[in-house]
Amino acid sequence: MQTAYAKEELRSMLAPLRGRRLVLVPTMGALHEGHATLLRQARQLAGEDGAVVASIFLNPVQFDNAGDLATYPKTPVQDLEICHACGVDVVFMPSPDTMYCSDRSITMEETHLSTVLCGASRPGHFAGVCLVVSKLFNLVQPTDAVFGKKDYQQLAILRRMVRDMDIPIQIHGAEIVRDADGLALSSRNVRLTPEHRASAPSIRRLLLAARESYAAGQPADDICAVVKRELEMISGVRCDYVELVDAETLHELTSPQRLALLAVAAWFGDVRLIDNIELSRS
Ligand code: PAF
């Protein structure tokens, strides 16, 4: 495994790999089993002849909250070990100054899918994600890229970005990885208090119960209200949103035949957790 810290270094490491299947997994570090699953999926897609590139870059441009950026966990040594164990060929680990020119003036804004859910409460977040991911796509020029379904909205927006910008990269979604008690793995979980870590799996329990209610024909508004009420009964928990939307457009569900998404964001103390579940009536 090779590690590049500068763009030129990355280019020369990738030069001999051109023409092969090249699968990119962008991350912000603090890697856990969820990322390892993305990396293993990438390894499988790349096959023996292809190559896997992982980027580790805590992208300041996508943080709408300075405190969240400052407290985001950083585990670079462990991250490189995980990449190595998952069969990554090249890791790109730039600094913010390497990644961005100080007078950068181009933005990448998605204007429909990013107006709802997390986009509504985190202004500028998805523009920052689109900016960094498009830069990584240009730097690495992968054939494929893998993103997790926990960030369902991010995945939908990045699919839209490659569609609308004619970027010749195939995007793959990877299933959510959970702890044994159901809590979706997240780099932010380590910041939960023991009490909130103990209560956080209730998000998953409520989503599973909601899936039953939805299949049984209960109205979307009632389902969301129950999830919100139950979550807010937990001490120190405040819901950001609980919404049932069309899984592709992320806006209002126009037909019961379409795949739906129940998405939740909730503050457990000062840690914001997100989770989601796909729902169908049949
Ligand atoms: O999902 C993440 O970790 C980040 O949003 C991403 C895609 C690596 C861009 O910084």
C-alpha cells in the first residue's frame, strides 16, 4: 500500500494503474467497520486486476459547525492499518492547504435534493461535499466510487451530481453497518455519553417498528409523529427531523407504489446522529 500526501505524488502513484478498474472510497478518517465494509466492497469491485484508492480528508468546507469539525475524531495510524487490512492500494491523505487554494472561488451546489432533510438544517454542507468529491473524482479519475447508505441523502446527491455533470463514474451504495444492538456505526458514536450510547439504539428499534406500521398502511404523518415522540421521551434527546419521503427524489412521496425512505436526525446531547430505513407498502 502506498500513501500520497500531495496531488503530484498521487498522480505518479496512479499513473501505472490507468486503464484498469479503479475504485475510489472517499472518507474523512476515523475509520470503523462501516468504512471497512466500503473498502472491502471496493476491493471486490476492483478485482485482482483493478486497484482501490481510499482518500482520508477531514473536509473543512462541509462542516457548518466549527465545534463539530474541532471535535471530529482523528485516528490516522489506525486508519492506515484498516486501509492496509482491507486491501487498499493507494491512500490519499492531503492537508486542507494541499487540497484547496486559499483563494478558491468555485462552488458546486445541488439545488433540489439538498434543500430537505440534513440539507435544511446544515446550510452549505452538501455544497461542501459535492465540491470535495468532484475534486477527488478529478484527481483520482476512478471508474467507480463507493458511498454508504447511512448518508442516504449524500448518496442521492452524488448520484445526481454524476448524472447532471456527465461524470463517467459508476456510484455504488453500500448497506448500513450496525453494532450488535442496532446502532448505525458512525465516527461520532465515540463522543456519546454512556447514557446516550445506551439509548441510541432506540433509533433503530423505532425505524423497524415504523417499517411494520408503514407496511400495514398507517399514514406517513402518524408514523413520523410516533418516532419523534418516542425519541424525544429519551432524556437529553432532541429531534432535528423525522421525515418519510420518496427514496429517490427525497421530496414528498407521490405514490404508494414508490420506494419510501424514513430518515431521522436527532441530537443525543451534543452529538447529532442520523439513520434511515427504506420502506415499501408491498
Ligand atoms: O461521507 C463522508 O465521510 C464525507 O461526506 C465524504 C463523502 C468523504 C466527503 O468528504
